Amino acid sequence: MRTWEETIAYIRTKEEYSDLVRDAYFEADLELNFERFYTSPEYAETKKLIQNYLGRFSGKMLDLGAGNGISSLAFATDGFEVVALEPDTSETVGSGAIQKMKELKGLESLTVISKFAEEVDFEDGEFDIVYARQSMHHANELQNFIRQAARVLKPGGILMTVRDHVIDEGQLQDFLDIHPLHKYYGGEHAYTLAEYQNAFESNGLKVELKLKPYDSPINYAPFTKEELIQKSKKFTVGIKMPFLFPVFLKLLNWRTRHHPGRMYSFICRKS
């Protein structure tokens, strides 16, 4: 079994994983990863949602499971005071990579800490927003992960978790079997929609937005809206009917409603 760093180094050498490496921002060029994420439809939509639900696009943010730092760097670049929490210390996919990019970009508003989310020791109510991109589903103890996230949020603050894998009861092994990287490093996981929602609600968080797989470019990336519009032409028999595109997305949500590992995102508010 490889480490996460070894897994990414390995798949970068394999042509069959080239699309995954690009689409997941796993390329060795850290600056390229950042620039591509910073200009992506996913980040553009994320900014809109934060503005809508936080009421501003500024404040103090905790990025839980920050990975190679693409989101932490983006938010710090745009004016947030960001704490990036990432347990992996490597300089290609972990906190070491974030530190390198922080120094390259001169981002004094970005702090990098190598810890697990369940180990956070920040003060109660320290953050305006807790953001977690593709990290909540990795939690060994989901309740503790959400408990800590809720604890450090200010009253009225928001938890935004994006691109988390959802399974139905009994689907975990099916999900692990089809995941392209789990066989190499063994670190994947997923929870049911009910388990996520229970973790939010039992820790004093109200779910204000739940995005299904095709509700937003946040979830359906790396597909773009333009690519999905092209796919929808089969549904509309080639007729350009813009009002049918939302219907097509609802159809995709319905078709993938039991797919093991489907992507969901949530915005929750602390009372």
C-alpha cells in the first residue's frame, strides 16, 4: 500500500490517469494547479454562494483538509484570512505544497497547520466560515469532524462542504471498488446522505443548501456547462431549447440518484 504522496507521484507517470491528474489539480506544477482552480467555474460559483450565505466575501476562514492548497490560496488571494489545515506534510500534495505556494505568492494572510480536522484546538467561535473541499467524506469519525467544525464557527457563521461522496446503505464497498485510487492508498470513504445530515443537525448546524450532483458546477466539474449543453442536445434531439437544459440536469440527477459516490455539497449555518 502506498502513501497518498506516493500514489499521486505514481499516477502522474501513467497515461491512463492523465485526465484525473489534470481534473483533480494533482499536477506537479503547483502554480498551474492554483491558477486553473482560481479561474474555474467551480470557484466562481463558490464565491457567489459564500457572498449570498455569509453576506460578504471576506472574514476569517478555516480550510479543513486543504490538500495541496488550491482553495486556501484562492481565498487568501481574494482577501480572506485563511488557516489551511492539512495533515499530509508532503511538498507536492500536502501542507508542504501550501507553504511553498504561500511563500511564492507572498500571502501573509495564509497560515498553514499540519493537523487532522478532528484535532483542531482553535478557540470556540473563532471563524466566520469553515470550508471543506472533498475532505468531509474522509473523516474517520464524521460526528467529531462536524462537531469540531461547528465549535470553531461564530454564531451565524457557515460551514461549506463541497464535493463529498454520498452512498446508499450497503454501497460502501461498491464505492471503494470503483474509486480509481483507493486500491493504491486505501484512504477513501463515503457516508449516506442521512449520516451527513444527522451529523450537521446534531451539532447545531442548520442545512440551508443541499446541492445534488448536477445542481451546480461545484459538483459536476470537471464537466463544464458548455459540455453538458452539448450532451443535452441528444435529449432535445438537437433542438436548441435553453429552457430544457435545467430539465436535462434534473434528469441527470435522477439517473445518478443511486450511484455509489455521487457528489453532494452543503451549506450549513450555526445558530
